[in-house]
Amino acid sequence: MATDKRGVQQIKTMGGIVDGRRTRTSAGALLELSMLEMEKTRLSKELERAQRRSLEIQARVLEIETKQVRLQSFVDRPIAVFTANGAMGAATPLPIHAAPAEQRMKRRSLSY
């Protein structure tokens, strides 16, 4: 049994029902034209937002790919480069930015 996935677009409302008698008059035709123009404007704004979001997503994907390449080149380095510097073979040679011992050991004293 195949189930059709239905979304918001399939919901039928009273506003969506078009009365065939309405377009027989010029006032009804103008009303329908204005409704179509409003829908066209709404959809064009939605399309612009989707394109802008797509560009943001593409930019982020490029950032991720460049970071992956940089990290992969770090992983692919031979271990001999690190052991020659006196570091252990499995140690990561990433720079560790730590404050000197005097600055790390700040202590507070309570005075009453």
C-alpha cells in the first residue's frame, strides 16, 4: 500500500476555491488578477530568499572543504617529522597556547 506524502500545498481552503461565476464580470476578473499578482509577488520573494540561503549554504560548504583539506594534510604528514623534533610519535604537534605558570596560578584571597 503506497502512501502519498502530503504537505501544506495539498490543503484545500475556502480561499483556494475559484468560483467560475466570478470571472464572468470585469470586477471578478480584476479581483482574480489582483489575487494572482499577490501570489506571484509572494512566490518571487520566497524564491529570492531561497536563492540567498542557497548561496550561504554553498559558502559554508566551501569553508568546510578547505578546512577538511587543511586538516587532512596535517594528518597525512609522516610521523618521522614529529619524532625528529623529540616529540612522541603519536603526539599531536599542534601549537598549545598556554599562559606562563605565574599567570595561570592567580589566586583570590578573601578579606573580611
